[in-house]
Amino acid sequence: MRARKSSGLVSTRGAIRLITNAMMGVAFGLTFGLALVVTNPAVAALLRDSEARIVFVVTLVTTFAIGATLTGAVFILFEDKEF
């Protein structure tokens, strides 16, 4: 009987990989926000005339960061499994 391996998320390497995925999500969120403001004049006007800039940026960044982190966790958990 083979010894049970610990999950890839529990190790230091797994944590670093999750942090890397979160940083990638932050970069994608900022890029998407910039592209949205540049291509959509209504969004640019809304952000120019109100104090919603911080909420807009924080919402996009956290949404993309959480999504990328969860996706990275799924990939880490299933990369060693064979189906």
C-alpha cells in the first residue's frame, strides 16, 4: 500500500503558487478595468463625475483575484490525479 501524499496546497510551494495566481488575477483585473474605461465612454464618464473610482477598481481586482486563485487551487489539486 502506497503512502498517502499530502495535498499540493498544504506545502509552501502550493501557497506560493496560489499567491502567484492571485497576483495574476489582480493584473488581469486592472487590465480589464483599463480596457473597459478606454473602450466605453459611458463608464469613463461615470467614473470621471463620481467618487466610484475606488469601488470600481477594488471590485474588479478582487473579483479577478478570487477567480484566479480558486482556478489555481483546482488545477493544483487535480494535476497529480489520473482519470
